[in-house]
Amino acid sequence: MLRITVKDEIKYEGAYGYSDLENEIPFTNKSLFTLYSMSKPFCILGLLKLYDKGLIKLDEHPSLYLPEASGLDPRVTVRHLLHHISGLPDFEQNKDFCEKYRSGPPHLMREHLKLIADYPMCFEPGTAGKYANINIIIAALIIENVSGLPYAEYIRSEVFVPLGMKGAAVDNPTLVIADRVQGYDLAGGKPVRAPKSYDWLLGAGDIIATVDDVYALNLAIKNKLLLREETWRAALTPTNIYPFGMGSHISLWHGKPRITHNGGHTGFRTLHIQLPEDDFDIIFLSNSGYGDARNEISEMIFEAFYDKSDAPSDKVEMDKGYI
């Protein structure tokens, strides 16, 4: 599914293929796609709401709010997590860790967090950047401890409902829901139903949502919803060592300021691009977990709307190993 919006007017919307290939169920605006890492901005919105209420300090060690994080490098702060500059080793990107400790449902993340502390840091906190799910998993666990609510319940009441995200939900293996899109991978040259992954994704990749739900993030950013204006300003300002604000990649795209995040894992590829100066928005949601045409499609869209054919900007890489 592809939607292009300019100043809240849909300039193009189209869907190709099927939500469920075997049963030939077409896509609709109610189709719920697995966002994977495009879930992260919504998690961070939830945490920053607690910050605005004075319940969280960004420059404190995560263990102040999450005892299981007490073994992490004492120099790490909550702010480091949100900018992906913590230097923490990630769960799924550490082969040794994955071989030693079984993956599993979100409730195991607290125990896994204690174990990951035994692995060496990737770099000194605040000196470099490395995109990693562990940063946002910790943020989700902090949300649970500070709010006193399960993560899914907090995000629904404090983010989804206020933003009018009527279809969005934090997914889990027991959730039975209408309009769920089936993901596909490739085997023997043919698309096959892909198993949904829930491992190492608490807060970092567990949201299912419609195209309208994703567009709610664009509305939140441009209208400064949910957060104080100064908090939005900080969230949309990248560090000088890594091009991430708090929740999204911040960079120039053909000379234009761009706010973006993508997602990809088994069965799905997703992308959201915002050009705030022009109020230009691109949403790409696909249930094809094989191949990756997101970057090429976004470049063609830019050229079509801006009539420019200059050299394409650098591809934004996240979720390495999955895209």
C-alpha cells in the first residue's frame, strides 16, 4: 500500500496484491500491517509524555526507573537510548547471546536485560551511534515501571487514542483481530506465508496499524500534539554524532529536511517519510518480506513530484539484517 499526501490532501493512494494471497483478500484502508521498527517513534512518544509530566529525567541512568538495568554501563543515560548512542550490545545482533539464551515473549525481556550486561559495550556512551532495538526495549520497560501499566495498555490510552489511531494495537501472539495482513517471504521462487516474529521487539517493533494510523504520526509532529513544543524541538534535533532525533532519523533528502523511519523483518517492509517544510508525506506498507524497493520507490516519488533528477540521497539503513 502506498499513500502520498501533501498538506493533508491525498495526492495518490494505491494498493497492489492481496492482504491474504491464498484467500485473495484485497487491501483496504482498514488493513492492519505489521510496522516492525516503525513502531519505535510511537514508543518514544509515550516515554516523552512521562518526561513532560516530570516523571522521567532523560539524563539519568535507566536503572533509576528499571532495576534490571543496574548492571549496564553507569555512563548510559535515558537520552542516549532515545538517540541510539548508548553503545549497548543488542540482543538479536549478538550471535553468542542468541545461542546461549532462548528468545521469547516480551515478559522475558527483563531477565534478558540482566544477561546482556555481561557483554562488552560497542563504544563509550555518547561517542558514536548504533541503531539497536535494545535501546527502545529499555524505554518500553521504563514506561511500564513509571506508568504502572502494561506497555500495550499505556500506549493505547496515551498515544493511540489521543491521536485517533483507531486500528492500531500492540501485537502479541494471542491477539485475534480482523483485517490483519498476512506477511510473506520467498521460498523456491514463490511467496510463502511468513511466521510473525515477536522476539526482541517489545516497544521496538510490535505495533500493527493502518495507513491512517501511520499518518497520525505526521499530524502529531506538524501540529505538536501530545508533547510540549520544546520537547518536540528536542525530539526532532539529531545529535552531532548520529543522525537520529528521539524516535526518527533526521537528515537532508535532496536538500530538504527529512524525518523518516522504516521497518523490516519476516514478512513485511515499511517506510514513512515526512518533508516538514513542504508538508509532504509518504507511507509505504508492504507484506512482502523479500526484496526491498522502498528506497527506489521513494526516489521515483520525489522525482515525479519535484521534477528533479539529481543524484539520489543516501539510503537510510536501519534494521540491518532484515532489509
